[in-house]
Amino acid sequence: MDLERLPRVRLAHLPTPLEPLERLSAALAGPGGGPEVWIKRDDCTGLATGGNKARKLEYLMGAALDCGAEAVATQGATQSNHARQTAAAAARLGLECHVLLEDRTGFADTAYNENGNVLLDRLCGAIVHRCPARDDMDTALDDLVAGLPGGADRVFAIPGGGSNAIGACGYANAAAELVAQAEEGGLDIDAIVLASGSAGTHAGMVTGLHGIGSQIPVYGVSVRAGSAAQEAKVLDLAQATADRIGLPDPVEAAGIRVDDRFVGPGYGIPAESTVEAVRTMAELEGILLDPVYTGKCFAGLLGMVREGVFRSGERVVFLHTGGSSALFAYPGWFEAKRAQAA
């Protein structure tokens, strides 16, 4: 696995912590026990409240600087974590930044459209562009770039989520980091659970594990697409990533797992299970999840534990990909569930 030859800019606080969730594990244990749940804290990477995109942006911004770009442009949903961290990375590197935000939810309230990640986009100096929901956001991004001064000769286009074979290298590297931490701590990992959206994190993790010969299974929890479509998307990107980092053997379809049962009403719209998951993690561990990615992913992990997918004594790592700043765009969704004492 040859990552050293790729252009890279150091942006993230690495390695991120790998910690046990002791109160959560105890709460999930039934009469016959339960799995031991750990958390990989990629919400602690830095760059405007942290998150998984910092790892991808190390390689994406490295590529941008390598080709002499003076500006970057990217796209995502209104409350895109990727847009926020791209804006922060651009600020760090002195690059002009444009973010194209797509309305995927139809939410018209000011909090959703101007608070949370949107507030941080602008705070980091990004120029915010808007568009209605559409199926061809890659084309929309290309059109935006073409209309900016200098066009593609000056502006480096970064796909939504930073999820191409360049960005996914950040999670191939994360896989090696996670396994090294586990070995150093004498931790045998039985499964990894992560959110699967634009596919770069999922594909990169699977590819990285494949590249170092690890057999740890990865369970993706979809935040938008159906299982079959998402698995195909992850596989395509994993194979492209494997090719980019010089792996001799392709990633196989059998290693791609996606559960789509926790998407709820749609992308960016919390389900009841999302709300429960966010509250559970906050109340038991004091860790904040987000309503778009990690809340749905953790709901999936809780569902799998309740179904007996993970046996007593097994060690499951939940990958926290960040995004808690989006909570401030969802007022009213997470009121306290217990009445206050009189």
C-alpha cells in the first residue's frame, strides 16, 4: 500500500483517540452480556470542529497545491460537514473557497439554512452558492467552476464529500492507523461500524484494511441510498482507490456491507431512531453525534446489537466521523425526553 508517493498536506490532528465506551457497553449488555463498544474519535481531527473530511482533505488539498490551484470549489447538502471542513482547510492554506450547497431536505427555516455548518462555512471565508435539489451535482459543480475567474485552470474541483480515489486515501491511511492502535493496546477488533454516504470513508477504510491484510469486517450504515446501490458505489470507489495506491489485488464485493434500514424519511431528515441514538450517546458518554451521519450510523449499531449481530465479548469500533455542529441547525428535534423536576 503506497501512500507516501501521493501529494499530502498535514491538516488533521492524528492519530485520533481510540477509546472504550464503558457506560454504553454496560447499558447494552443483556442477560447474556453484550459486545464491548469502542469509539474511534475522528470528530477530533481539528479544522472547524473536526470530522472525517480532514483526513480526505490532506490528500485533496495536496493535489490542489501540486497542480498550482489558487482556489478550490466543492459541493454538498445545505448542512454539509465536508463544505465546512473544506472552507477551514482552504483558510489554513490561503486558498479562495467556493461551496455549492444543494437543498436536499426542503427545510425553509432560517436555523437550517443559515446556522450550523453554513455559519461556519462563511466564518471561514467561503463564498456560499445555492442550488435546488438535483441529480447531477457533479455537473453543477463543473458549471460553477467554469464560471469562476480562471475556470478549471485556477480552481481545483473537489467532489461532494471529498469522495474520489484521492480523498479515500485518507481513510486507507486511517485503517492502518486504527489497526496499529489496536495492536499496540492489545485490542482484538471484531467489527467496525461507520456511516456510508458519499462512500469515501467506507471505501477508503475497506481498501486500507485490504491493503494491510486485515480481515476486520466493516459494516456501513447508509444515510441516503438503498443497500444495493450503496454497496455498488462503495465497491467502485474502493477498487479505484486500490488501483491508485498500487494494491495488486482488487477489493471484492463480498467485503462490502451496507444496512439501509436507518435512513428514515430521507437524507438529512432524522428518524426516531436517529433522535434516540443522539440522545443515548450524549446521556451515557457525553459525546455529541450529528443528525445526518453519525446519529443514523449509531442507530444502526444499536439496532445490530439488539438483533444479536454482535455477540457477547466481541469488540466493535464505532467510527465517529464528526458533524456535531449541524445540531444547531435542528432546533426542536432533540428536546430533553425527561420532564424536569418541579
